[in-house]
Amino acid sequence: MEIVTKIAPIALALIMLGLGLGLTTQDFARVLKAPKDFLIGFISQLIILPIVAFILIKILGTFIEMSPEIALGVMIIAAAPGGITSNVLTKFANGDVALSISLTAVISIISIITVPLIVFSSADLLGVSFADQNINITGTALKMALVVAVPVILGMIIRKFADNFISSKTSIIDKITGILFLIVFIAIWVEEKDNIFDYLAQAGLVVLTLNIVMMIIAYFLAKTFASGIQQIKCISLECGLQNGTLAVFVATEISNEIVYMIPTAAYALIMYITGFIFIYFLRNKT
């Protein structure tokens, strides 16, 4: 746990810095210019996803053994914003990359408020108490601001004054963030290798179901209300590819127990498989 606790904040800050380096003010202005598609993605990810996660926990919890800690871990990954990977896979799927970037950017910034709110509310509903620990919504939000919002803003400032240089280094930045992501999750698997299969038995089914069900829900919502197939692809993938590093950071902030991170570690493996399967079926749709 000590390794993950030390690595997660640094990795998340650098990943969010990388996100900021790829952003311009146009990515936020686009929200006002084309609000309908953005709102569909926003509502799907920020409201529907956590609700679906909680319902699945309650339903599947009657059939499989699921500790309150594992259940809360599922809510943590459900509360997390979309990751940078969603932008990459949206491009691969011939989806609306600009919309994907806007969703990731805006929801990542406001996650400093929404994630603590969802996680602490879920903890109360699931019977998980932090009374013996010196943590609260405000403290968690402030720590998230330091490693999420500040690096994004700093990255945007650097981009503004060194646009040509940053644009030429985009592939390098993407590789670095990918490596940091892998380091965090390898550390989780290594540190908890003795208990990993027991935890996966509790978390695997619910995160797999959550991932698939949410992409299907997002797909049909977008198909009904969004502008076109590119937006459908984007919104579906955005709801299926979460920022796992951010979820790990939140888990380290609320507890010293690695069990809270296991659903995120499982989800991180699953989301790439389901994401590519989804892309395979939709890539040639126009």
C-alpha cells in the first residue's frame, strides 16, 4: 500500500498535466456552442453512471459475496471522470474527438466536487464509516484540486505560451501518461498478490456488468438524442473508460486499505477489452 500511496498522487498530477497540455480554451467554449451533445454525455457520466453502479451493487450483492469496502470501491470508479484513454479510443473509433476532449476536461475539473460528494454519500448508504479517520468531503476535495485542477490549469498555461513545442511532443506526452498509468496498477497487483483472486471474485462481476451496461445505456441515450454516429461513439466510450488513476488516488485518500482500489484495478483491465470490442462493432458505422 505504501508504494501505491506514494506513486498515485504524483502519477495523477502528471497525467492531469498531460491533459492540460492538450487543451485550449476552445475545448471549453465548444460546450456552449454545441450544448446538446455535451449535456447528454455529461448527464450519462456524472449522474446515470453512479446510479447504475449503486443499483448493480444492490442487485448483484444478493447473489455474490461483496464486502462494503469492495462496494464502495465500485462507487469510486463509477464517480471518476473519463480518462485520457477515452479520447484516444474515440479517435480510433472515428468518433467525435473534440466532444470527447471537452467532456473529459470539464468533468475532470468539476470532479474535485462531484467525486467526494458521490463517494462520501455512497459510504453512508453502504454502511462504511470513516469516523475513526481524519477525512471529510472538504479535505478530500481540496487535495483533489491540488492534483487534478491545478495541473490541468498549469498545463493549459504552458500550452498557451509554448504551443508549437507542446504540439510536437504530443506522442511523447501520451506515452509517458500511459506508462504512469501502468505503474500504478502494477503496484496494486503486486502489493495485493496474495488476496487478489478473492477480491476479484467479489469485484469482477459487478465492474464487468457496470462497464457493459453503462456503455449500452449511453449508446441508446445518445442514439436517441445526440447529433449523429460520431457523437454516439464518443459518449458511449466516455461512459465506459474511466480515469482509473484518479480513482486510485481517491481510494488512498479515504483509507490505507488497498481493498478499496481492487474494483478500479479490475475495471482498468476490463474497460480496454470491452472498449475495443465496442469499437470493432461500431467503427465502420457512418
